Amino acid sequence: MAHKLRMLSGVFIPLAFIITTGCSQGNSGPDVSAKPAEKLAPPEQTGVLEIATRNGSTTYYLDRHENPTGPEYSLASEFAASQGWTINWTMYDSTAAVLNALESGNTHMAAAGLTHLPSRTEKFTRGPAHTEITEQLVCHREMRPMPRVPENIPGVGITVTAASSYVETLNKLAKDHEGIIFTEDSSKTTEVLLSEVAQQTIDCTVADSNIVQVMRRHFPHLEVAMTLTKGNNLGWYLPANSDELAGVAHEWMNSTEGDEAIADVESHYYAYIGEFDFVDLRALNRRIDERLPGFISRFSAAEAATGMPADLLAALAYQESHWDPSAISPTGVRGIMMLTRRTAESLGVMNRLDPVAAIDGGARYLADRHRRLPDTIPEPDRTFLALASYNIGRGHLLDARQLARDLGKNPDSWDDMKEVLPLKADKRYYPNTRYGYARGYEPVHYVQRIRNYRDVISSAFD
């Protein structure tokens, strides 16, 4: 599978990758063990960087529009762009296959969420690190007794992906705690194994903390039983004797441009994920099955009419009403999109409790908030600011944008604006704004929750 370089355009983490990564077809690349070793021309000669990766929520996947995205995809794309290269991505169905590609010399680099381990560094050239994680033992929430310390692990059924860092971790634990046994599965990724824990097909697995952070929103019954390691680095690896290219990658990753790319990946994929709320996510997953099917066609129709993504509109509606078309708040807003009477009238919505009219009206209102923002604001920041405007009102958002300028911050950056918006409730600042006091912390949490909900909901629109 090969893709030319594309810039990140949005954040979607669908569950579709869980299905595709559990087998050796679809997006999986060729079995490199069956290919003769080849001497690849360096990318500075061809202008093409060959990268081995695997499907996963923290590596590479296709969003609902079949555009590639993911933390490793985004970071490697920025690196290649800085060198003027395009990328030829080859998809493998397991960590073991990625490592085989490195060993065979059929790739320039592996960007696949690989832990930097001494055993790997002996065989391959270590590239730069970009993420720090811990390894966690994850079981079903209802497992009894829950293994909270290593002494409790003997007797627990554990399955991990083959050739992973988790194998080394468990082998070390087994030396100190007799009776620890586990199974290596060469056909399933960590994400698939986590889904099997959630379905109680297997007892427990081991996963990187960033993968757990993402997956628990889709599978709220996953529970971290214990943390097995201190901080480990995830990063890139290159075939043995690739010091020159590794040096270029290290130099870029440690540059200002590299630091900004890492910060952007953190912001897009992880930073907005709040503290895990089991009750909230369990309810969301239940309502995806029970309520959302009745409204999917309406959200899709609203997308066709306004350009606002259907899964974003569904996440917005869930935040507003939990998809209850008869919802009424004490302040008088009502309906599935929780429109005020004034807003509904301006949109021509005669009955806010009519979900067809309300979804259409809410979508048009969000599209209007989005359209009124300057064209110079990049995505996804523009969408986040439009959501904030939907919540707090355009006047208060304009106040906050001016306040950002006054404070030397970027009013087009959501990362900066989520620091400035709460100042609309600070008496040191709001008296000097046109529209005065507002609970500016609310749109920050509002956007964060919608982003979380959207990640979970998006797979329903595939």
C-alpha cells in the first residue's frame, strides 16, 4: 500500500481498524520474509522514503473518508516533508512482520509504535524517540480477583502480540514470580487483543498506555490492573548500518520543527482525552446501539446540506441532549440540538422538538459559526473554534480572540484559545471586553468532550 504525502486534515479514530488489523489481508503488506533482500537506494537519491508500519490507533489507519491518518503517519509525514520527500507506506499485519522488514532491508524506516529496547538496538539502527509510555496489564472490569500486583498474576490468562516488547516484560516478571505464563499471538495486534479482553474472550493483555488511553473510550469495560514498567520510549527504527539516515531523523526530531510536530501530534491525538469516565462511556456505547441508528440518516443529510461532518454533528448532538429529541433544559433550550428559541426562529425551525428540523437547524447554525471565522484559520482549529462559538456565542468568542492578541497569543490556534477563553470569567480581564463576563471554561470542556465523543461515534458512520 503506497500513499504520497498528505497533510493531516482531521482527527478520526474509527473502530474499523480493529477488524482489518486482526487478519493478514486488506491493508496488510506483503510477507517480507518471502522476498529476497534488496539494497534500497537512499531517499535523498530517489525522493521517496520507504516506511514500514502497521494499522493501529496510535500508528496508521484510514479515517471514515479513507484518508490516512494516525500519530505515526502524521509525524513521519512532517519529517518527509521537511526533506522534500514523498512516502511509500507498506502495511504489515503485526509487529513481528515490521521487524522482519527491517531485518530484510526492504524498508528505510519503521514507524510503527516500536518501543526502544536494547535487544532491538543490537539488531537495528535506533532512530529518534517521540513518545514516552508505560506498559500496562489490562483486564475486564468485572474480572475477580483483579491482579493488582505481580504476585497475583500467576493463574491469570494473558495473551500478547508476538515479538512485542510485552514479551520481554513478562519474561522478566516470570523470572521473579513463579507461575506467570502467557501466550504470544502472531496474528493479532494489541488493539484486537484489547477488544477481546473487553468481550471477555481472553482474560488480560499487555498494552502501551497510549493505546489503552484511546481504546478505553471505545471499550469502557477495560481496566488497567497494574502498570508493569517505568517510562519507555517509543520511536523509529532503521535497518542495521543506517546511521546516516538515522542522523537526519534525529536532527529533525530534535529541532524546533520536530518539537512542534510532536506537540501537534500530542494535541491532535491525545491531549484532549480527559480522565476516563466509565459511566459516561458505557452510556455512550449503549446509546450508539439504541438511539443513534434512528438519527444517522438525518446527520448524513445535514452533512450533505451544510458540509459539516455527520459524525461531528452526532457528537455535538450527544453532548447537547444524549440524542433525546424531547430534551428540555431549565434555561429553556430544547430538542436534540438544544437550540434556544431565538436561534431556532432565526433558522426557521418552528418546532425544536422535531429532530429532523432540529438537526438541520443545528447543522446550519454550526456551519454559520464556521463560515464567519476567518479563512486563514487552519483545520481542525477552525472547527474547534466554531464549536466554541456554538456553545458560548460568537460575541464572547470574538472577545476571547481579541484578548488572545492582547496577550501575545495566537487567536487562530485552539491550543492558545483554550488557555484564553477561561479568562472571560476572570475579573482581571472580562471588564475590559465588549461582551463582559462569560463562563469561558465551559467551551473548553465542551470541545474536549465533543472530540472524545466523536472518536467513539465515528465508526458508526463508516
